[in-house]
Amino acid sequence: MPIDATPLQLPRGNLMIDVAGAALGDGERERLCDPRVGGVIFFARNYTDSAQLRALATEIRALRSPPLVIAVDHEGGRVQRFRGDGFTRLPAMRTIGALWEDDHVEALAGARAAGFVLAAELVAHGIDLSFAPVLDLDHGCSRAIGNRAFHRDPAVVAALAQALVAGMAEAGMGAVGKHFPGHGYVEADSHHDVPVDERAFETIWADDMAPYRHRLLRQLTGVMPAHVVYSHAEPRNPGPAGFSQFWLKDILRDRLGFNGVIFSDDLNMAGALVAGDIVARVSTAAAAGCDMLLVCNRPDLVAELLSRGMPDADAASLARLAALAPPAPRPQLADPFALELHLPYLQAREKVLALSAMDSVDNSTLAAATIGAERQNKPLL
């Protein structure tokens, strides 16, 4: 479909999928116009340079009205999908947490600057959402989380995450907190295994869930649950939180009062396979309360899902998805060239670069491994 063609008038569906490379193929254009699709998630393979990424996002946005939601895992540290032309190296969040120990004010300022730079650069390239911040606690044992977490203290995590979310909001981007109710305590990585957290509900509520009990929750556009089994906390049929009505409806919606969008984590991760085949996974996640269902890195399974049929999204989910608006046009963030003339962005970037220089882990090495894995359709960090 040419970019200047009239977009298809079609409400967003509840399926978020990926595309193979730096430009759309004809089959991908057709699939993105399926009424069950509501969003696209980008990976490092979708980026070669600044102009190409913006052109890809522009073409996707022109396919439909309202436009498909374009999202990315772009947190900082080793989970930063776009590196190089048009993007600043972002620090691992643990680096900002370490700064808190010396200077609370500087840490909060650094978190806000990181959020602004992260979001401003994505917005300038036509991207709507980043799946950030990580609200997991740094228990010092998780292979999946590690230095992606701000801190061990939930009060510090909440304060720094709120500052980062405020910076993102300055750039016009919503934030998606993850991984509810907490992934930091278990060693196993849900991309490769099925982690089991055997703590009691009261312990998780008081500790790992504290950032979600903070006023921060009202500032989040979305929440992403963990593919973790909480075997002693779930009173009915223990299973991963992303498939659990107890965690998503009883706790997140009813007890905590969250009204935003619940995004499943990737339903092709090992932690999700316990729910069955792809249709079963999607059906169970939707029934549990997920509004947007992510199926990544397996176009064959997306084709199977669409051909076999997937459950209709309920009216409340569709309304929440319809309300996901792209950032309001801002001349200062209109494109990467405009950013380079925007003094607040330039000042924030200097602060972010200073923080990145403080990273105690060589995130570039870790990031290279992550990018290499995703290009082979292997599980991602």
C-alpha cells in the first residue's frame, strides 16, 4: 500500500505482532490490515539507520486509521533495541539506582532525563510506546532482570520509576510498567524456563508489589505481567501471572484499581508454553484479562492463529485499545533533525551520556548478544 493512499478505517484489534526486517513486504502489509491486529512491536532487526526506521514507522502508521500502535522494548542498558544513528546510549537502570545511594536529587534528575531522552528519540521516529520502566526489584539473583532493575528497595524503585515516567510524559509518551507482580526474586529466566516463585502472597504484596501500590500506577499507560508461576500466592489453579484472572482481574484491576491497558508478555516465551498451543495461549491470556496479546518472532504461529481463529476481544479491552493515542504533534520532536535543535533534549542527553559512562557492566557486549539472538528468532532478554 503506498504511503499516500487512503488508510483503511478499522478499529484496533487485540493482537500485537512483529515484522521481519527494515521494510514491509506485501504479505506483511496484508497481515497488518487484518482487523484482529492492533499493534506492531519493533526489534533491533527493524533498524538500520534513523531515516529507514522513521520511514518504516510512517508506512505502518499510514496503513490504518486509527493507526496501529507501534511499540518497542527500549529500556536502556542491555535492552535497547536501537543503537547508533539517531539514538543515545541509555544507562542500565541499576546505574541510576546506584547514584541514589550518593545523591537522591541527582538520581531523580538522571531518571527523568533518561525517560525524556528515551521517549523523545522514539517519538521522533514515529514510535508510540516503550515497554518501560522495569518495576522489578533487584534481589540479586534473577538472570532475566539483573541490572535492568533500579534497586532492591521498592520505595527507591517507585521514586526513580516515577521520575523516568515523568520524563517520558514530557516527550508525549506513555509508559508500560513490568513485570507484574514481580520477576526479580526468581533466578530462572522466563524466556527459557518456567520460573516458580514460592513466596506467600503477603510477602509479594508487601515487597515486590509495592511499586504498583504507589501513586505511580495511576501514571502508567499499561502494565505487562510476568510469565512467572506464584505457586503459594495464587489460590486457584497456579499458573503464570499473565494467564491468571486472580492476578490481572482480582488484584491489578479490582484491588489496585488499574484502568489502563494490560499487555501480555510475548506468548512465545518458554514461560508461556505451559498454557498450550498458540490458540490456547492467546485464549487463556485474553480470558485472564490481557487487552493486547503479543506474539513475537514466529510469523508461522501468527498465520496459524489467524487461520484457526482467536477469541474476540471484549468491549472493555477494545475501548482501552482505542484510547491508546499516538503522541500529540510537537514541532520540537517532529523528527530526529528537530530534536537536535531542541535545547531541553540536548541538555538531558548530556546528563544521560554521563550516566551511561558510569555503567559498571559492559552493556554493549550484552546488547550484542541480545541482538544476535533476536535476529535468529531466539528468546530475547
